[in-house]
Amino acid sequence: METLEFAPGLQLGIKLIDEQHARFFELMNQLIALDAGSDERAVVAGVIGELVTYVTVHFRTEEELMARFDYPEIQAHQLEHARFAGQVEEFHRRFERGDIGLEDEMMAYLVDWFTTHVRREDPKYVPLFKANGV
Ligand SMILES: [Fe+2]
Ligand SMILES: [Fe+2]
């Protein structure tokens, strides 16, 4: 898989959120760089573990802001987050058990989900967040 770019079209204009979204692509690029090489499964597992933590922290950031500003679509958004977080955790577990490698399929799924979510769902809260000075 080729190195990913955090495309300008994905930026929401909210510094805190854009920085967190950029971090997702950094972590994925670390995985892509390791993919070609290696039997360094422990290193790869460590990065996937960082991805699990990242997802938890990022989703919590968005959900806390949504709750604080009474975002009307919070439930649907949270549900999407929870589903993806579950997938990433399962990916981590299965990789640590040695059931799977760093398959392109899994990598493509993560990138597609995240990119689509940032493009379609996250922009919906932007006016509310901005109106509240975030
Ligand atoms: Fe997000
Ligand atoms: Fe989100």
C-alpha cells in the first residue's frame, strides 16, 4: 500500500480535530512502512496498539464536545465510533494472537472507514463546534 496523505479536503478547520485526524494517517503510514519488511510482529503489534489508544482518545474528544454542545446527532455518531473502535480492537487482538498479518484488506478497510467518516460525518458537527468557540 502506498503512503497516505492527509488531504487538504479532509481538513475541517478545527485545529484540535485536524491534528488528531492527521495522527491517524501518521499511524497508518507507520504500518504501511512496516508492512513491506518484516517479521517484526512485536513492532507492528505495538503500532496497532497505539492505533487502539488513538481511536479511543480521538472519539472521546469528539464525543465530549458533542455532549457539551448538545449535538443533536450524537447517538448516531457515537454508534459509528463504537463500531469502528470494536473493529480496530478485534484487529489488534487477532494480530497479537497471530491469526492474521497486516493484510491489505484490513488496511484498506481502516483507511476507507476513517476517510469516509471524516468526509461525511465529522463535518456535520463543525458549525456547532465553531459557534461554541472550538
Ligand atoms: Fe473524527
Ligand atoms: Fe467522528
